[in-house]
Amino acid sequence: MRRRDRAEREPTATPRRRTAGSALTAMVVALALGALFNAAAMKKTALDMPFGAARDLRLALVGPLASLSHWSLLDRPAEWTALALGKPRPGPPPARAGSQPAAGQDDEATSGRPDGKPGKTLQERPLPKPYKGHPMRLYIAGDSMMGLPGMALTNLAGKTKLVKTLLDYRISTGLCRPDAFDWPAQLRAQVKAFHPGAVAVMFGANDNQGVETPSGEVYQFGSRGWKKEYRRRVEEVVAVLYRGGVRRVYWIGQPVMPDSSYDAQVRLINEIFRGVAEKTTGVHYIDAYRLLSKGGRYTQYLPDAGGAIVQVREQDGEHLTYAGGLIVAQAVLDAVESEWFPDGGDARRTPPPASPKPTGAATPEG
């Protein structure tokens, strides 16, 4: 009886119920911590948005959050995870040095501009002739539109035995958003490493958007300020290549597009490419718009070199099939061959004869 009475008198533990308020507080704290852990990636997403009010508003919201995340070291776990997995850092790309040349850098190679210097520029001098064992080097770069044309050009060039190629195309890139991908910096690095004599480039598919000038002004696509800034960027690409010792640039325009609005944007971009090429020594414009259209109009099918009708555009209507890329690649290779080995490839597949030593030439005294 005593044990039963004692058990009846002792209180029993009952589970503690959480109120709706405490559950809501826990949820808010969890969301806040999640936002802080992921703030760097959120800021990068905002930076990648097209210039405009929506981008400004999003940056205004996530900017302070990203700063707090960095200050409190809460962005480190995401960064460590990305590094461990070999992925890019989740935050915005690190600031890079400007694309302009350093003060005092030799600009002899930047032809096409009246700099008043005497003598011929590097692009005006005779081209070295490639031969077997010493091919000319062709660097192929651009956005996703360069993918299959670049592969086709690589294959065609390889058959000549006189051209060595390097293909470097990046999806969702262009010249309008160096904050997302800095093509001038990429070109500078690749030219320094590969030492190409010529470069084939294809940009513009993703450049129907606003631009921000180095001084901070933002211009929307098609405006007078946009045209001026975009032309400056095209000229900058050529200048970067020329300062690296490149002798020729083959600039491929964008092809005709199925959507009339997008096609009008492409034609405006192509006009800038063509204008720079026409006024710059050593730059050749490859008119993909003409090559891949039927009487100036969009088409999915065209005859190939053998006369067979082939599909030249992918199902999305914009990107090129390999057959379409082959048409563009052949035009580029024709331009390369006409300049670099106009006498025909066979004549350049053996080294040039060594210059005979003159008889009776004085020799340095030992």
C-alpha cells in the first residue's frame, strides 16, 4: 500500500508541447541561416541578370546579406564544398585587372588605328609560310554558336597538315557581360600560351542585352550608347589579340535567326562586326548570315558542298548542326588558305631550303 501511495503522489513527466509561435520562430531562424549560407550564390545569380530595375532591386536585397555572410564566415562552408568537388566558387567572380594594356606596353601590333608610327605593323608584314613540321596555329574561340563550326574547322584544318588548332568555346557567354565571363582576359591568356598566328572568333548570340561601361553607365541594347560601347569591346578584342602577336583575325558573324525580333538584333550586332573588320587591317569578316540563309531568309536546309540537301540548323532553330557548321568552317579555311598558303598546301609541306652560305664570306676571328 505504501508503494502504491508513493507512486500516486509522484508526478509523472509529460511531453512538452511547442507553441505555434516557437515553431514559427524556428522556421524563420532556419530560413535565415540558409540564406546566409547561400548568400554568395544568390548574389552571383543577381549579378548575372540583365541590367535593369529587377537586377538593381535584387542586388539591393541580397547585397547586404552577402556582406554579412562573408563577415560572419558563413559563406566558407559553401566555398570549401565547391573547392572539394572541383566546382567554381559559389560567389561572384573575383575582380580582374582591366583589359586595357599597361602603361608603356608596346602597341606596335595594334594595327588598324592611325597611331602615327612609321613602318609597317605586324599585320601589314608578309605572313610566314607554314610547312610540314611547322604549321600555322589557329585559335578558335567563341560562345556556344562556335561549338560545331569550331569542331568542323578543327577537322578540316587537320586534313591540311599545315594548321594546328585550339578550340575554346563557352556556352552562355559573350562580350556584354565580362562580370560573368571575361573574354578579353581569356583571349589574352590563351594567346600567350598557344601563340597562334590567326584567330577565328564568333560572338554575339548572347549579346542582345544591356552593357555597363567602365565608368558605370548602363545602356540598353540598341541605344546609341550601347552601339558605341559594344563597338569598343569588339575593337578591344582585336587589340588584345594583336598585342599578343596574332597576325590575322577571322570574325564570324551570327547567322540568320527564325524569330524576326531576334534576327533584327543579330543584324545590328553583325553590322558592328563588319564595320570594325572593314576598318581594321588584318581582320576578315566571315558572313555566316549570307552563308546560312536562302536569299537572305531563314531556312533549315541548304545544299552542302556536294549538292546534297542537308539540315543546317538544330531543333531549337538557332544553333548550327555539324553540316551547317561545316559550311561556315569551309569559308574560314578558304580565307586562311588564301592568305597563309596561296600557292596550295602541297607546295608548303616541306621545309624551305636553307640559304646557301656566300663564298668568300668573312668569318669572325677566333
